[in-house]
Amino acid sequence: MEINRNNVIEIIRKSGLEPDKDYGQNYLLEPSICERIISLLDIHDDDSVLEIGPGIGSLTHFISQYENCKIDLVDIDERMINFLKIIYKEDNINLILKDIRKHDVSKYDKIVGNLPYNITTETVTYLLENARNAKKLVLMCQAEAFPRFSDLSGKEYGPLSVFIHLLGNVSRKLTVKPGSFYPAPKCSSIVFEINVLNHTNFDHIFSIFNFSKSIFSNRRKTIHNNLSSFLDDKELSLKVLEETGIPSNKRPEELSPETIAKLYDHLKKY
């Protein structure tokens, strides 16, 4: 069932599915945007697809057209699951009542979802850590959250961005204005795509991700000070930085993911 401006109010009135603020629910009203989002997934036959927080099915309508895929819809709101069970009875569509952060995401090839603002970073981190077979994630978040995943310098750049850029790449695909939702949020949203390219090196990249948390533990301090704390040895910290050609007065946000990876690999010698 296609969700649009003409039918969403009627659906809410008849089904009692008023968006819940606690779950950060905003229903996407523009079918053309929904169709474009799903097209970004590049779904193929036999893909295993996960939709996070389907709500009343704005995106689900377009995913359901891929009849040769296994599709799981995971939502924490029982009202939404019960509503969608009435509409989608296809054998390849499975509805799951669960918090996505507690769901096994390891089997999926493609993942899509409009993420609640209050758990956006936590959810993206969980997916990247655990969806180890995923080739592509197409996600939507509030515009102000997107730099956490995309920036390679500055105050929003951090371990998660390092993780993403070493795993593959991230790209901004679409800006969605507040008026495209019911209820309208206070700011625009960004649809972005993460392509995971380095599955075979995942364990190594994951170790670098954990190491980078220490490097960014005090953003106001220099890399020398942060590394000294990590090693518990100021002299060794200086030695390592000299050997890797990293100026000791640089701050964490001035180091590229590749430089952090080089630093981590060099430290293994010690």
C-alpha cells in the first residue's frame, strides 16, 4: 500500500497510529522520494534485505515489489507490526517486533531505514559492527547528524567516520525537507549511502576503530598526549610519532583515517 499525503491522515484516524515521539516517528509522505531511496539499495534477486523501523510502510511498499528477495521488517512499535501484518502477507516478508539494536543483523545483504535521531549514531555503529555481510546501507538521519559519518576533519570527525571510511565509502544522496514528513520535524533529513568494500579486512579495521576511540578520547589534546595516555609512555609516544612521520602537535581531527591506520599498524611492532 502506497503511503502519500492523501491517505496518511485517514490511516492514522482509522488505525490509531499517531506517531510516537518517544520512538522518533515521522511518516514519510512522498512516494517519489520513497521509490528513489529503495532504488539506491540496488536490490538483486536472492538478496536478504532489512528495513529498520518501517512504521506504516512508506518504504515497505517499494521493497515489497522485489518478490525474489527475503525481506525482514524490524520495528520496536507493536502497533506498526500489527498494522503491516494486515497488509503484507507475502511469504518473503517477515515482520519482527524488536529493538534493532538487539536484532541479529549479520545475515543481511542490504539495509535501509529512517533512523530515530536519539539513537542514530548508536544504530549506525551497531550495524557496522554486526552486519558483516552487508554490502550497502541506505539510511536517513537528521541533517545535523550526517557529518558524524562523513566528515574527515573538524569537530564532527571521529572514530565512527574513521571506521566507515576504512570499510568503504559514504555519500550523501538526497536532502528531504521537513514538509515531506508527518509530523514535520524541525530540520531537513539526509539520505546517505554506505558501501562496504573491505569485508575481508573487517577484523583489522575493527581493531583500528577501537584504537581510534583512544586517539579521540580527548579532542582538545594533541595526538602526542592522547597516544601517551594510550601507551602510558610519553617517550615511546614521541618515538612512534617520529617513526611514522606524524607531527606530535597535531590534534586527532587532523589525522586522516589512513594515517590513524598507519599509526595503529606501526604500534603492533611494540
